[in-house]
Amino acid sequence: MEQFDVIVIGAGAAGMMCAATAASRGRRVALIDHATKLAEKIRISGGGRCNFTNLHAGPANYVSDNPHFCRSALTRYTPQDFLSLLKKYQVAWHEKHKGQLFCDESAEEIIRVLKSECDKAGVRWKMPVSVDSIEQQTSGFILKTSAGEFSAESVVLASGGLSIPKIGATDFAYRIARQFELKIVEPRPALVPLTFAQSVWAPFVPLAGISLEVDISTGTKKNKITFREDLLFTHRGLSGPAILQISSYWEPGTPLTINLLPEIDLTPALLEQKSGNKKQLSTVLTQYMPARLAEGLLVSCAIDGGGRMADLSDKVLRRIGDAVNQWQLTPDGTEGYRKAEVTRGGIDTRELSQQTMMVQKVAGLFVVGEAMDVTGWLGGYNFQWAWASGYVAGQSA
Ligand code: FDA
């Protein structure tokens, strides 16, 4: 039986960071993954350029049932720490907006950096290898795998969440969590397009392709959350950063409120222009938005063709103003894990130490990255969590 100090299961973002950190402390580390290709999620991230961190990452940018859990790790491994690592490998990067950092060239560079860090520190690669079972011993663990039996003092679950099963996502971490009787916060697709019943969406189908910056909100007065981001109309529903962000907070059966013109209060703007105005309402609306969107809104408000401004009642103008500034609609679901960038929920962080990521009641068992109930906003926050949680676990495992 091969013996290691640490076995990390999952050679993705968090797993490679954790393995390299533990091995650089002199620990004998094996990194197991069932995939044939290394770190596919990093490769396809950020449109191939990997939005590898966000300069403003802090606890407020993460969704979790235990919102302060992530603070310690995020403080101990910061975006600047990851930038120092990239500097060592001369990886060029740029800020897109809102603190989002991308590679100038390709996401492959991030994989190269992490792989080199693992190689330099002497991490033993075990892939493609699948793990059949993990058995706890009086001290440490025995793993039965497709490559034989391994023993280790520490085991790190770094196998991620459920999004994009076709590139290797599995429920492995949750299965092991159940074996050790750890609580799991119900996993759900997040950062995912939302869908609408056909009857609700029919008037908006011709708007597919339109994109504009909106304020999008969900929740009750007490826990309302709003993002200002781009919204994209598609044939099936809504997508774009605005929808992906809000999807992590949206509860099934509840409405979204969308302000299609966040900088303009449309009702007073229309009322001001009403008197003696011979222009059609649809023409006036095109001052503010694409003509196709104006037409779609008039259809959805059952305001036929718009009519001349001067002939329209204040009530009609208020109706269109509300439809633009407070558009309310209720999704009927999400596009699911096939399209979700991440999984919301996962292993309950109340089971873990926030200093080390070790399971409190199972000495030597650690959880890192997306497998746990810490879900970042869109914009590099999820990788920053993978680096930070992988690093602090690697310091202790
Ligand atoms: P990750 O999923 O990276 O790694 C898990 C590893 O475990 C995989 O290699 C998998 O093969 C392996 N594994 C799974 N089950 C196993 C089993 N049973 N046995 C052995 N191995 C197993 N985030 C961000 O911050 N910026 C961005 O630009 C993007 N872009 C993006 C685009 C797309 C299309 C997706 C799907 C996701 C993103 N993300 C993102 C999210 C980001 O990719 C994600 O949060 C991190 O990769 C999570 O890192 P982990 O290491 O936890 O899991």
C-alpha cells in the first residue's frame, strides 16, 4: 500500500492549491482526480481567459448559510497573494471591470502555474484514478481506488460541486459527507440562466439578443438584494450577468423586479413630454431603449401601438413607466446544472473549522472549494475562494 501524509481528491482549482501548499511544507502529497484532462473548469472559465480573482473579494460577496465563515481564509490568502504567484510565472493579466481580473492570454496559464507549483513541491499525480471508498482508521484513512490502496493521515475533499456534469462534476464530496454524518445545505444550481413559462415569455421572444444594463432585485424588504449588471434577452428567458448574479439569491416561486432604466424615472419623464406631443409613445420610448424592446413592452402591457402621446391618459403612461422601472416577473425554474457556473449549498460550513477547513468531528478530514456551502458572486470570487480555502487547508493538512 502506498503511504502519504495527505491525499487530496479533486485536482481542480482548490485541490491543486491545497496540494502544492501542503507539499511545500514537506508533506508527502498525492493528488487524485478521475478526469483524464487536468482542471477543465479552469480551462473553460472566463470565456477561456479565466477570471481568476476579484480585487474586492470579501465575505459580502459570498452566499452561505454561515456568512462569516469565509472571512478568515479570505484574509489569510488575498487576491494580492494570488497576483504575487502569477508574477513569479510572468502571467500577464488585466482588470475588466469591478475588480475582475482576467489572463491576457489564456486560462491555460493558470493551470500551468498551479501544475508547476505542485510539481516543484513534489506532489504525486494520480489521474485518472477513481476512489471507491474512504475508511477512517485509528489514525488516518485508507482509500480503495482504481489504482490500488493508499493510506494517509489527512484526506482533503476537493471534488467541487455539481455544475457541468459533462466535464466531470460528481456528488462525491456529498456522498463522503453523508458517510461521516456531516450536514449538507441543499445543493442548487447557481450563477445560472432562469427560465419562464412559455405563456409568460411569449411576448418577449422577439426581443432575443437585446442586452442592456439594469437593476435587478429579489427578496423581501428585509433581505432585498440588488445588482446593477447587463441583462440579456434570450429565446427561452433571461440571461447575462444580471440574471446569473440574482439566480444565486432567487427562491423558486418568488418574483424578480427589474428596473430596465435605472438612471431614469420614466413616468415623470413621459408625463412631462405629453402635452401637445403628436409623436407615438413607441417613438418617444426609443429615446430611452432599443425600438424592439419598446414594442415588446407595449405588447406586454396591452397598449396597442402606443398611440399619440397627447391622446394617452396619465394612467397609461404610468403603466408603461412602472413596466419599465419596476418590471416584475416570476421565473419557473433554472437551466439546471448543465448551464450553472456553480453549485449553491454543499457541505455545511458549521461542520468545519474556519481556520483550517478541517471537519470538527473527523480529525484529518478537510473540505475545500466549491464542495462546501460557500458560493461566490460572478466575477472571480469563486476562484478566490478556491485559492483561499485550498491554501489554508494546505497549511494544516
Ligand atoms: P473544480 O470543479 O474546479 O474541481 C473539482 C475536481 O474534482 C475536478 O477536476 C473533477 O474532475 C474532480 N472530481 C469530481 N468528482 C470526482 C470524483 N468522484 N473522483 C475524483 N475526482 C473528482 N469562477 C470564477 O471565479 N471565475 C470564472 O471566470 C469562472 N468561470 C466559470 C465558467 C464556467 C463555465 C464554470 C462551469 C464555472 C466557472 N467558475 C468561475 C466557477 C469555478 O470554476 C469553480 O467555482 C471552481 O472551479 C471551483 O473549484 P473547485 O476546486 O472546488 O472545484
